[in-house]
Amino acid sequence: MFIYATAVVVSTGRSYKTALKILNEVRKRYERPAGAMVTYKEFSVCMHLDEEEVFSALQ
């Protein structure tokens, strides 16, 4: 399952612009091209969050 910038905003409480930067940092860490999809697991690992925390924030 992939995470989108709006989900990052909801789960972190940060702005949309910051969410895009966070996703770009995750892509860089996993050596993905710009615009590539990011999974919840990759996002959670990079943000030091539990996947369940991310899912619960989105509900």
C-alpha cells in the first residue's frame, strides 16, 4: 500500500509542502526516482513511526 502527501499531512501534522519534502527524503533513502510511489512501511521506517501509528492517524 502506498502513502500520498495528504496522508503524510494527516499523520505528521505538517504542511503539504513539508509532506512533499518528507516523501522526497524517503525516495532518496531508498534510491527511487522523483515521483516514485512510497510505501507505508518505507515512510514509517524513515519517520521512526510504527506502521500502526500511521494507519491509526489516518482513521
